[in-house]
Amino acid sequence: MKLKSTLIGLDGLKAKGDLDIEITGIKSNCEKVTEGNMFIAIKGSEADGHDYISRAIENGAKAIMIEEGCDLKNIKLKQGITLVMAQNTRHALAITSSNFYGNPSKKFKLIGITGTKGKTTTTFMIKEILEKAGKKVGLIGTIGVYINNKKVLDSDRTTPESSELQKIFAKMEEAKVEYVIMEVSSQSLKLHRVDGCSFDIVAFTNFSEDHISKKEHANMQEYFEAKLKLFQMCNTGFTNADDLYGAKIPNLFPESNITTYGIDNFANIMARDITVANSYADFRTKLTDRNERVKVGIFGRFSVYNALLAIAISKKLGADSESIKQALENIKVPGRSEIIENKKDITIMIDYAHSPKSIEGILQTAKTYTYGRVICVFGCGGDRDTNKRAIMGEIAGKLADYSIVTSDNPRTEEPEKIIEDIEVGIKKSTKNYKIIVDRKEAITEALKMANKRDMVIIAGKGHETCQEINGEKYPFDERKIIKEALKQK
């Protein structure tokens, strides 16, 4: 594709050199540049792409895009290299990538889901419903990338970088996908990863404290405003009427067609006569012109909210009531209230809960429906919001009968320091806890303690199969660890 064709839709560009050259790809990582690529320099939190322009050229870049305000003195170009200056290179990376792949998101229905919790489960629910209805579906999110019910990629972030995202869209278009359901993180909205996407439906699940740190959002207001950007990209939306922030959205976007869903407050789509058990939830809601009973194969009141949103969007897309009911009854989402079957008949659940609100929700529900003790194994991730550590500790102390505080993904922090922060909170609410830094040992200890009446909840990592320590990822599949530990029991 000609360079000038990739620049369509970008305002305020300045250029030096030939815009009619052929571009073979677009990269923002200099090490991934190959012959004929355009390298787009992005200033990140840890590195500045402008410092790697020479390396990109050595690797074969024929065009370089820089951001206004960068230091031009340090940029040395070889003859024949085209230079383009953009107002915002993150936005430019998204738009040029979309152009390069032929704007693939316009070729199918694109549904974007944002919110603090429930994104993964809701997207999986919609995927399962549409597939049950005979549709070709793509999914992009925290657990991975799926095309027509086959997992094709693992994910290292909720929403991929824009250049990778557009490449995935192009593969989905090639596979004749009709619908794509995507988790849209606040970080991806803040960093322009979904710019250039053509959304047909957007939705908001809920909002609570998470992702407040130097590398993410400065405060809750900035966090919320980042999520609202999704509703600026599409005028057909769904929002949670029972969520304090979600309830504001219809008034913030009066020109849009916003449908509300909920349980407690009046909403366009509501759940009634709710029953929650230790392995499922069911309720009545209007699927056609009358209320029908819906059973969801994931326990907890939060599952009712996720199911309501999935039903609302699926109905909008034309799914029939039988497909909705069958898909939701059999729904299983990796690492989300995932029950690990075992011959010891101990109830073991793996869940991604890693925020105060999510650990509170999972423990409250477990406490209600467990005959014996609720034993919780949890930690907190490093290089993330430090304020939530003590809060999560105090919540676990209040709700779990026994807690084992351990390491999560410490990243570049010392695990012991993270655990100290958690212990400040847990000491306020209980003495029934133990610290075991090694997560494998912590899981093994919890299973040794448990009997058939108890529930063991292993929270924080969910679907993940690695543990991140000092920039390295080490294999860590909790399902395998549980299996090994049960052999010893």
C-alpha cells in the first residue's frame, strides 16, 4: 500500500519526502521492523520510540513517523527515507493500521464492552449465544483471541495494541466472521488503541476502584472519563442502571440510543425472581413478549448482571430465546468462577478477582452457599494500585473463614513488601490468616486444610498460566498445581 493511503483521516500532518512509496507494514517496535515498513515512534512510560529511529532504519524502515514536540536534533535520516510528523503518534498508529488493513472493522458488527468487572464473562456469554444461533463470531479479550470458536492467540493485555488489533480484525474478516465481541479496557481508550474502530454497539458493565497507579490512571475521575470515550465512538449503547456511574451515562449522551439493564432500579431490561445457588443463578426476564426463566451456569448475583447485558445485546443482534437460554445454562468461562472438578469432592474455585469489589463479591456469594469454611488464597499484583492492598486484606479477613496471603504477579516489586501492605488490612479484621509467600505452597496448604464441606477460592490469577517476576514470565497453571496438591492429600 502507498504511504499516502495509510495517512487518510489524519489531520495536521507535516511530511518530508516521497509519499508515494510502497509500505509493507506498520510497526511501533523497532525490533519488529522489516524491509519497507513505516516505523511510528511512540513515547511510552518507560521508553521513547524516537530514541530507536536509527535502529528501525537499520532494520529496513522506509518511512518514519514522529510526534510534534520531539527533539528533531537527535533524528538522523538516511537519503530516501520519508519523514512524517503527526500531532499524536498513538492515534496515528491506530488510524494508519486501520487503513493499511482496509478498515476491517467496517466489514462485520463490532461490539465493545467496557467496565471494571464483568467484561470477560459478558463477552464470552454473547459469543456463546451468537454461536448457538449459528453465527460466525470473533472474540478479543483478556483470555485470548477466538475466531469461529477456535482460540488462535493468547493475550498479554485486555485490548491489543492498535496495529496488532487491526491485524486480528483482518484475519477475522478473512474468516468471514459476522460479529466481533471485544473487551475494551480504559487503558486502551486512554492510549488510542481502539481509534479507527467502527463500533456498532458499546456497553458499560460497572465501575469500582481499580487501575489507579502511576502507569494507569491518576484518579477515579480520569478512569471513568477514559471509559466514557467508548460511548463517544458509537451512539447505540447499553449501561447498568444499578451502577452509580453507569446510571449517569444516558444523561451524559442524550443524543445516543442508550438501553439500561438492572435488578434494583428501574431499567429497560430487568431481572426478577432471582435464585442464586453454589453453582448457578437463575431469574426471570423478558426474552420475547413475555417473561421467561433463564438459568446461568455461573454462580453469584454478578452473573445475573452479566447475563442481562448479554441477553440485551444478543436480542439486539437478533438471537432467538432458545439460543440465549441454552448458551447461558452451559456457559463456562476460563478463570471466572471456574470450579475445578476433583475426585476428593472438595469445592475448589479459581477466579480472576483482583480488586476490592471483585473479591468482596466472590467471597460474599461463597459464604452464603458454603456449608463449611470459605478458605481464600490471594495476593495483589506488583507495580499496580498500592492503595487497594490493605482494603482487599481487610475484606478477605471479614468474609473468609481463613485466608492465606501469598504472591500474585509481583512484577518488579518484592513479594514480601506487597504482602506487608495486605497484612495492614487483614490484621484489622481477623487473626485467622497465614502468610505463605510461595503461591504454589499456599495453594497446597489451603487444599490440605479443606474438607468436603469447605470451599477453597484461589483468587487473582484466574485464566493466567504464568507468574510474572522481575520482568520474566514463568509457567504457573493453577489447575496443574491443584491436581498435584490433591495427589498428596
